[in-house]
Amino acid sequence: MRIRRAGSLWIVASTAFLAAAPFFLSTYWILILTEILTMSLFAMSFNLLFGYTGLLSFGQAGIFGAGGYLAVLSLLHGPSSLWGAFAAALAGSALISLVIGWFCVRRDEIYFAILTLGFGMMLFTVAHNWRSLTGGSDGLGGFTLPPLDLFVWRGSLADPRHFYFLVLAVALIGAILLYRMVNSPFGLMLRSIRENTQRLSFVGADVRAVRLCAFVVAGTLAGIAGVLFAFFNRIASPEMLHWAFSGKAVLMTILGGSGVLLGPAVGAAIFFVLEHVITAYTTNWMVFLGAILIVLVLAFPRGVLGSLLDLVQRYRGRPRS
Amino acid sequence: MSTPILLQVESLSRSFGKFQALSDVSLEIPRGRLCALIGPNGAGKTTFYNVVSGRYRPTRGRVFFEGRDITGVPPHKLVKLGLLRSFQITNIFPALTVLENVLAPLAVMHGMSFAFWRSLSSQQKLVEEALTILERLGLAGQSHREVSTLAYGDKRLIEIAIVLACRPRLVLLDEPTAGMNPEETERMIRLIHELAAHSEITFFVTEHDMKVVFSVAQTIFVLNQGRLLAQGTPEEIRANPAVRQAYLGGSLDAERA
Ligand SMILES: Nc1ncnc2c1ncn2[C@@H]1O[C@H](COP(=O)(O)OP(=O)(O)OP(=O)(O)O)[C@@H](O)[C@H]1O
Ligand SMILES: [Mg+2]
């Protein structure tokens, strides 16, 4: 009980900090926070599959990128509506995940990973080679961001602070959805699949259907994160779909703690803050960032947040529910 | 009217390549009768369970459950009909808590696999049902422990708890006491006895320990090299020369002494 209360206190405090940040942080840090929140949503969607369901997807970036492209395409060829762009990306990434997932959830472990990698490469190739539609390797830019139309109030997404609020709101909605999900009976199915797929199917569960649902939810959230990413950078580019970009989600999740809801967010924060601090001092930042990440992963075997929660638990002597 | 015969197996065979793991086995399990399947290592007991529970297809033969042909029906459909099995090698959800190990099959049974917006811990009915099962097995006090941290004997009980959560009518228990120390074995046997006596569940158990088999089973089937060698009450089995031969007299006599 006490852990619960302390935990919710932390969550309320960090949400309050994030909501108030634009009023006291410099634009530079607001931009970094925007990046962190976008990647948090992406990595959390990945973690629903990896940390909770035990499925390692290297195709997550493919769906992330597809969401970005779909939103930009809808702005270029459709109405200049923010909600229209989001709706197009949401429907598109849900559909793509449904098709990809239908094939992938039939296999376990490394075979699942390879299948998702294969589909990710196909999506990357489409974005890279279909020049007339996607602009090829140059990416797809040249769109104007629509106004942030909240019906009672109109903001401008060109203003980094307004854009930040949009990203914060979307990331929070995603996090709440995931929170409800992992603490529901469905969430228990996911963890049971991670622990022992065969045993769960022996008690009568339709393991494939459960996995497919998780895949579609994760893919849709990744697609939405892709919209935020493309809008933030004012371009949708093929790198977004590359499997190396999925690797970022893997890294952030393992760094922060897989199987912990906010682990990937903590991982994303550590990653971006380190990156920005180190690049200020040296051009060889990759070497230092790599070294620090290695130390962190070795020092926190269950991820930074995961290991900290374990520690708190050991002191309080009650298992996490 | 429910049939008195719960499980009926007709000339069941299963081969792996050229090897006949099971040949022409026919038997009947009456409802409510505690039956045991015994036989030396490699006799085909686990294979028999694998075929009956739908994990493997038989090469030949038929299986009927409550009069209905279930040959080749996959395990998850058999669960819905009430035919469950436990595993010789402990097969549970290691990093989940004791309670969650029982809640998972219960959620499936209650058709809640896809309920993603409801909170699991506020599902009173589900949690109560899980705790009732755990109490019956003497595990309620440990409901929040991760099962990977339990003693071996308790892990084997989780196996039983998962099976009970599926509201079975027939349970195939594959060596429920495998690897247990004498006290754990004793506790497991008492439990099976009690469950068999005070519930609608029929148990069909394989077991190595002859002492255990002869003390609990009402009917014993003896399997040897894939064939059914004998069947009968413990007394009949004890007196059966073919069985004594298969066991070289050893364990049966030792049990008597
Ligand atoms: N999947 C399989 N592929 C090939 N051979 C198998 C397979 N499963 C079982 N066998 C063989 O069938 C025979 C019977 O095995 P089974 O596991 O049914 O015996 P058992 O009576 O359960 O033995 P134990 O008492 O050791 O558990 C063994 O010789 C085994 O090697
Ligand atoms: Mg066996």
C-alpha cells in the first residue's frame, strides 16, 4: 500500500513538472523534452510487446515511420487538419499492424523477431524507393503544420511550447491507455504469454488472438508517435522506418527497464539528456555515450527504473503487484 | 443423464518413426473412480496422456470423452469440455505471483482474455474464486509470492491449482509427486485423495512410487513397452504374475514388506 502511494506521488510530481516545464525551462530544453516524450511513447509501445508479452519486434520502427508518412501525406493531399492527419495515421498504422501482426504472431522468439524485421525492411524499402509518393531518400517535407485547433482555443504548432503541450497530452493519453491495459485481465494474459505461452494455450486461451491485439495496439501507438516525430522534424524520412531505429526502442527499454510501464520513458530521458550534455563537450560523443550506456546496463540489470523499484521493494518487503 | 463411463479409449496407438510408443491400448475410466496408470520408465505413460489430451495425434485408435469422439481435438478445446492434464515437468508461469497463476486460467474461463479496460484486482468474483482454490491447496498465505521463489513441492501444487481453475471433470495427473521428498509426496497424495472424494472431479494419475499407487488407486492400469499389460484393483494387480514379471518382482515385494 505504501509503495503504491509513494509511487503515485512520484507520478503526480513528474506530471506536474512536465506540465509546468514550458513556464520555466528554456526553449532548448523544451525541444529536448519534446523529443524525450515522443520517443517515450514509441518505446513504451515497443515495451508492450517486448517487456510484457515477451515478443521482440524489430518492425516497430516501420509502423512508426508509416504513421509519420501517412500524416504528412494527408496534410499534403488532404485537408489541412491536425485531427485529420492523426486519424489517417491512426487508421493506417492500425491496419498495417493488423496485416503484419497476422503473420508474425504465429511464431515465437527469434522467428517472430526475424519476421518483424522482414516486414520492417519491406516498409523501409517502400518509403525509400517509391519516390513519386514518398520523396525517396530525401524524405517527405514541405508541408505546413495546421493550427492546433482545440475548438475553444487555437494554438500554433510552430510555437515550440504549444507543440510541446500537444506531445505531452498525446504521450499521457498513451501512457494511461497502456497503464489500464497492463493492469487488466488482458494485461495478465500478456504476461502469462511471456512467462509460458504453451501453458496458457493449454488452459484454453487463444494465444494468437491475444498477441495480435497487443501487436495492433502497440503498432497504433507507434504510428501516433511517428506523427509527432515527423511534425517535430517537419519531415518524414526513410530512416524513421529503418530497423536501426527499432534498435533505439530496444536500447531505451532495456536501459530504463523492460516490463515496467515507465521504464522506456526513463530510458529515453537518460538517453537524450546524456546525448545533449555530451555533444556539448566533444564531437566523439558516440564513444562516451556508448561507454556510459554499457556501464548503466551492467550496473542496473533490470533497467534503471526496474532495478530501483526492486530495491525499494526489498526495503519495504512487499512484492510489487 | 450422464454416462457412467467418462473416458473411453479404443485401441490407441502412437509411433515415433518406427518406434511404437503406444500399441493398441484400450481402457475405460468410470466417472468418480480414482484410477492410476503405472509402468516402468519409457512404458509410454506420458505418451498416452499426450495423445488423450490432444497434444499428439494418435497413429491409430479413438478417444471418447463423455461419449463424444475427441480424437485429435486440440488441448484448448478439450479444456472447454472439461478434460485437463498436469505436466510431469512443472509447467507454470514462473515470474507471476501465486494468485496470478490461478487468475490467468480463471480469466480465460470467464471469457475475460480481452478485457483491457477493467482493473484485474477489482474483479472481486475472480479473485475470490482464485483464493478459494488456493485455500484448498493450502497456498492462500503465499498468494503474493512469485512462484519461482516457492519450494519445489509448492510449485507442483501450483500446477494443480491451474488445473482446478479450469473447472475440470477429468484430470490426468502426470507424476504429480515426481521429484518430491517424502513429506511433499504425502501431502500431495492426501490432497488428491481429498479432491477425488469431495468434488465432482475424476482423477487419472501416473505414479512411480508403488506404495503411493497401491494406497490411493481404486483401479490400476499397467503399461509396459507401450502395451496394456493388466488392469484391476490393487489386490488383483499385486497378484498378477505378468505384472510381477515386468517389475522383476522387486518393487511390488518391497512394498509388501
Ligand atoms: N516426441 C517423441 N519423439 C520420439 N520418441 C518419443 C517421444 N515422446 C516419447 N518418446 C519415446 O516413447 C517412449 C515412451 O515415453 P514416455 O515419455 O511416454 O514414457 P513414460 O512411461 O512416461 O516414462 P517415464 O516414467 O520416464 O516418464 C520412450 O522410449 C520415449 O523415448
Ligand atoms: Mg512420463
